[in-house]
Amino acid sequence: MNGEALLVAYLNGLPGRPAEAFMDVPRDRPARFITVERTGGPREHVRELPMYAVQCWAESRWQASELARVTADNLEALVSHPAVGRVAVSSTYNFPSPDGEPRYQLVVELVTV
């Protein structure tokens, strides 16, 4: 299972979705969006324990922090997916992009089978 694709599809399928999610920063950036990137974690015989950087981009630092808060709440509900054993948001912090765009980052741990 591709966890990045799972997270992006899940976030994009939310009713009243707060922002569109992508695996890469889109060429034509919307004012508000989310990116998902696997940053590590082991793969075992039967399960994976990946870690993801989920980045929440918005018009201001405050809006990015609010998008991160809502996204964290939504991601914790992903535990109801049949291929997901555990979801943990282990960190949330201000992480402006190199070009100065407001962005918050969540570190998400996901146990998948």
C-alpha cells in the first residue's frame, strides 16, 4: 500500500475538505493546500511503520496553523480505515517554506498492514 496516496486520497475525500491535498507542490499553487511526503520509517514483513511530513500551506501563519490543527484532527480519524492500525500526530510546528510562504508541518506516524 502506498501510504502517501492513501493520505492524499483520504484528505481529498473529506466532506467539507479544508484544502486540497497533493503529493507534490502544485505548479499553480492554490492559496491553501496540503502536501504529503514519506520521510522514513521501517518496513517489516507484514506491516510498515512509516513517518510522513504533512505540510499545510496557507495565506498567513495563523491560517496555516489552523489548517494544521484541522488536518491533525481529520488524520486521527483515519484509524477507522481497514488497512490502518494506528495514526499518531507526533509533532506540529511552524515550518515556513524556503521562499517564505506560510506553512506548518505535522509529523504523522502511520501503522499500515
